[in-house]
Amino acid sequence: MERREKTKEERRIKFKAELAHNTGLCMLLSVGYDGKKRCAVLKLLELDTQKVYYWYDNTGHKPYLLTDLPQEVVLNNPRVVSHPGFHSVELVKKYDSLNDRKVLMTKVKAKDPLSIGGGGNDLRTIIRRVWEARIKYHNCYIYDRRLVPGMLYVVRDGRLKRVMVKIPDELKREVYAIFEGASEELKTMLEEWLPLFFVKVPKIERLALDIEVFSPEPEHVPDPKEAKYAIIAISLVSTDGLRKVLVLEREDVKRGERPDYMDPDVEVEFFKEERDLILAALDTIIRYPVLLTYNGDDFDLRYIWNRARRLGITRDQIPFTSERDHIDLVTGVHVDLYRFFENRSIQVYAFSNKYKEVTLDAISQALLGIGKVKRLTAISELSLYDLAAYCFRDARLTLELTTFNDDLVMKLIVLLMRITKLSINEVTRTQVSTWIRNLVYYEHRRLNYLIPNKEDILQRKGETTTRAIIKGKKYKGAIVIQPKVGVHFNVVVLDFASLYPSIISRWNLSYDTVRCPHPECRKNKVPGTPHWVCTKRRGILSQIIWLLRDIRVYWFKPKSKDKSLPEDRRSLFSVVQQALKVILNASYGVFGAEEFPLYCPPVAESTTAIGRYVITRTTEKAREIGLEVLYGDTDSVFIHNPDPEKLKALMEWSSKELGIDLDIDKKYRYVTFSGLKKNYLGVFEDGTVDIKGLIGKKSNTPEFVRETFYEVVNILGQVKSFDEFKEAKERIRKIMVSRYTQLKNRRLTLDKLAIRVMMSKPLYSYTKTTPQHVKAAKQLVSAGKHVKPGDVIWFVKVRGPEGVKPVQLARIDEIDPDKYVDYMKTAFEQILEPLDIDFDSILGGRRLDSFFNNS
């Protein structure tokens, strides 16, 4: 790439928000509120030019709340009509699904959102009897205008228009066949949802950025709010081929040699002045509609902003805006991938727990197979070329996390925007409860339902009635059938497809149908509870889950595996089914969470009660027809050496009697159960080992223990019959003796013994208890190191009153081998006990090798 030279005067950033009057085809990126103009503002990405346009509401839409007070009562209240933000009132009709009745409500409009719910003397506080007053205005605007972020729009003569894409009739017939016999209401909903799934996700150009900052202390991360120290490198990597690192020259640092692992097409541009380096980066940022960072909200962009101001760069040269919880762009949008990947639902349901830690290195290793550049010296001490290579890799990884597997993550983000009706900045930064709340609210408005207050739901529905087994839970959860200890060959796992979503849809569970107001419905009881379910109408949650669950299970999931379809179609269908999986698997839990605005304990309690009923009845039926059940957990049943015909009969029975599909999920060569629930090891026919709940595989387990664990697992994966277990046991014994000897003689490095735990909150907040990693962190602080939330603390177990030491301060002779023996016992007894290998003798004072020799 040709180097572009500019003078200081030329490096003045020229940017502005371009207004949309007549545009080409656009994708809706975000919806916000402009306080100065007092109206909603949309960011639209024009697909041909990849330029972001602003469109300001010109429909006269106003913020509002609803009250059941008559109009005349509201208008006769002097505090309301004299309020500086009061605009007008209007009578509206709504359907109150909680009480199954139509109601007249007074809509009180305001001039700005703060007048509705800004605190203090707002209209919400004055009127008191209000509904829908806590919804953020920009989301309220999305609901009322029926906007769908991620979908296609154009602006013609200043008017915003949705571009409707026709779905082929043949395809529509296929999908509609799944919902044959469904209500007209659900079919109307299906008509609304289909385009969201089938409209192709457009190409979105994006730029990834990473910065490196000088620090006088090697382990100290400079505070982005203060931005005291120089930015010494900024890397920029884009989807259109830009691969560049801007590096600050420093008198005491040599350029060095360009590393072999740095791609030859990466351009390195050197700067003598930090101010020019920052301006060059900002000049590049404004050319792309989407900026990607990894933790840019809290560090990279915040540091650039504050450092730029320190260096005299004016506000009109910095294309950032500081929102309440994130940094955004004037000329586009900013996506912080750290916030997206730390979302538990993304980690578990979209990526099947492939990554455990939410660091750039851990996620890249898990999803891309490549991690950060390993360095032996501090950032500030690297040669300029080594610094460039290190910084470039981080930006490259950030970009590739959105481009791998045919833009999987970017497509997933857009699909989630469409499903949840959230802007890109919200869907990538909020948890799944916000997603579900938003899509459910959207459907309320579409159907003209009154959105209920949480206190009204609780007053009408009451609390839970079953007693929780797990401490801290408010109701009884899933059932777990005690596993049969030992080794079992030829095991088939039957799985209820999307059990809880299936229960919600099939049993019509929703806040408005459980404990409904109709006396005639009370006989339709939920098994194991005093709750009943409405028989007169479909609940709104049940209807949404029904549609999303069935279209995923019966259409998108099989189509994503249909090799007769073109690769691009299968790829799209795969992303759709993954997005739906994320939403569906989290849909049940939110209704049992107190912070959820539609919190309805009887819905969550009924869901788990039916789940227990389903698995209990299925286990009973399996035994009745002659199948041996080894174990059952939540939505799975383990069957030993099953007869294929009996399996088929059980699956047909489940579909007919329970209304829930039961499918073959896994086939194990053998499974070992220790007797602990949710802990087992299964070996597939190809030798692949499936590990559930075993401590030895966890990411914070010392590498020494984890490596030993996987050596043992590898041996077990090779076992094909009971006869081969004898040899396997002997090999395992030898490994354990060897590792024990290494441990006792301290022939290990500290990093192999280190336990890694991330700091989830500041040190000062640990007041009641002091976990081991916090003890180690405090020792680091005492030694002059800086520790903050998000840092991973590496510590080892030592003799002495504290019991732990950070790796940086420990010596190998301080290690307490007995504590690691305890660790090994906990990790290995789960898989050794089923093999008749007793680990307890290790703690009985006898040498492990003598124990094995005498056993």
C-alpha cells in the first residue's frame, strides 16, 4: 500500500453527520434521540457507498406515558398542564391482556423524554398511576413506527420508507406448512417475521482498531480517564484490505528488525509527533461505517479521546460521542466485541462454551485457532517493529472475530438486531434479558396490548409455591435422576428438543395465561403446582416462542444441514438458527428473574414443574417398555444398550402424549458415572471424549493438573471394551505415580502450578470474604503493582498463613505439595472411582506409588 504523506495542517479531520434526503438502499443501524432537536434520530448505512446518513424524525412523534385517569382529570391537574415539558393528551384504546379486557387509557404526551421519566418533578412522578413510562424513548419510537434495525430502508424526499423484499411463494408455502392449523393471529405474526430471516444480511465495511500505550510500570495499565502517557502505536485493519500500524518514534527505542511473523503487506508508518499519529488514526476512522474494538468502550477509544484533548486536538476533530455506557461515532457506529462476547448467552448458546475466559487471546485461540503475539518484555520496552507486530495482531484478531466462517459474527449481530428490534450498539452491549424484553414489548405495541407494570403482574399472579432445592433460587428447578455409578457401554442419549421453549409454547405459558382470570380455566392445572393455564386464548409469550421455536427446529435447523442447497443459503440458515437458539434458550429464565420488567414467578415455576413432569413420565415409560435408564438431567435421558424399536416407540409416545419431540442426541461407546450429578465422561465411537462438569478440564485448574487430566482422558478414549480397561488402568496408575513424584519433589515450574482467576470487581468491594485470588491480588498491590477488574490473577498455593502467593512473587520451594494433592484428588476421583481406583489413600499418609503397587 502506498504511503500517504500529509502536513500537520492537512491532518485536520473534517467530518460531519450527513443528512438523508434521497438515498439508495440502506440498512438501519441504530435509533437514538437528539436532545438538541428534540426528536428521534436514525443512522442509516447506504449499501452501495457504505456511507452513514442521519435521518431525523419528521412525523411529530412525541414521548408519552399512559394512565387510566380520565382526560379531564389529567387536564384539571395544574401540576401536569403547567409542567414545562407537557405537550398534550389523547384518548387511546388498549387490550389489557393481564385481565383479558379492553381498556380506555389517556396518553399524556411530552416535549422530551426527561419530562416523562427524568426523575424529580417529571410527569411520571406527578401522575403516579402510569403505564409504559419507563421505556427508553428511542425504543418506544421503534415500537410505534414498527422499525426493524438491521432491515432495509430508503429515504425519498425526506420520508423514510421500509423496503419490502418479496419472499418466494414456494418458500412461504414450505414454512406455512409447519404452522398448519395455527390461529390467524400467529399467521399474521409469521408474515411479519419471515422477512427478518430470509432477507440477506448485506455487506458491511468495517475497521478494527487497537492501541498500545507507554507505561512507566510494566504491569500497570494507564488510566484512560487521565490519559497521562503517550499512545505509542495504533493498528488499523479493515475488510477492504487496509493493514496498517501507526508507530510513534521515541529517542530511546530502536526500530529493530521487522519480525518474520509479521505479514509483508502490513504497512508501518512512523511518526515523530504523537498528535500527528492520533490525527492520522482519526482520519482513517471516519472513512468506515463500523469501528470494531476489543474493550474500546473502557479503554482504546476513551484513551484516544482524552489523550487527544490533552494534546490540544479540538473537539471538532474527534469523531466520538460519549454515551451513558459506551463510546460511539459521529460518522458511524462503534461495536465493542468484548461486550458482545462476554454475553453469557452468546458464549453458551452461539459458541457452545468454546471459550471460557473473555480475553481477546482466549476467544481468538478458541474460535480462530490463533492468539495474541507472545512477548517476553514490557510493551514500552519492545523495539518499534516488534511493537508494531504486537499491536497489529490484536487489531487483526479483532477484525477476524467478525469475518471468520463467512462473516458469522457480523451476520449473527444483524440477525439479533432484527429479532430483538434493538440498535446495533444495544444488541452488542446488553444481556439477553434486554433482548427478550424489547422483542416482547415490540409485539405488545404491534398487537395494541397494554404493557403491564411488574407490580401489577405480581399482585395478580402471586409468588411461587414450590420450595427450591438450590440455595438462592425462588422455586424448584429441574429434576436430575441419580446416575448409576460405574462404566456402561453402548449408551444412547435422548434429548427433548428445546425443552423449556417447547413447554412454554405447547402448554401456553405466559404472564397473561398462567393463573388467568377465568374461573372455567382453573381445572387446567400445571402438574405439581396449584397454578392453572388459560384455555380460552393464547398468551403473547407462548405465541412468540411457538413461532420462533417451530421455525427453528422444523425449518432452519434441518435446512442449515441440507447439502443439496447452495453454500451461501445454508450459511444464512445456519446463522438464523443460531440466533434463534440464543433467544429461545434464554427465554424461560428471564421470567423468573426479579429484575425483569415482566417478572412472573408462576410462569418460571410452571415451566420447571412441567419439565420435571416430562422427564419423570418419560423415565417411567422407558422402564415400562423395557429400556434401562442410567441417568436423567433436565432435558436428557441416558439409555443403556437400547433396542432400536423400543427407542422409536418411546419417541413416538413422547410426541403423542407429551406434545414434545424426543430425539437421539448422542451415542456413546461408553459412559463413566462417578455418582455425582451433572458429572460424567462419555466416549463417542470415534474416540472423542465428552466431558461434563469435571473439574479437571476447567480453565482455572492448574496446567499441571489439567495436562495430567487430559492424558488420562486420552487413554480412556482409546478403550473399546471391558477387557481393555485393565491395561488402561495400569497406564493411568503409572501416570499418577509420575505426576505425584514430580509434585512432591517440586520438579515443576510455577506457571504449571498457577491457578488463574479473573478479578470481577474492584479490590475494595471484597468486604465480607477474601477469596484466594483476592489475597494474591492484595499482595501484588502491596508490592506496587496495579490491579483492576478484568485482570487475571495468577497465584500458587504455598505454606504460610495466607496460603497463596501471586506467581510474580513466589518461589518454587514455597509451594505446598499437599494442597496440590488435594486439588488432584478433587479433579481425578470423579473419573477414577468408576474405574475402581481409590484416590483417598493419597491423603492417608501412604505414598501414591506404594498404594498402586499394593492395590
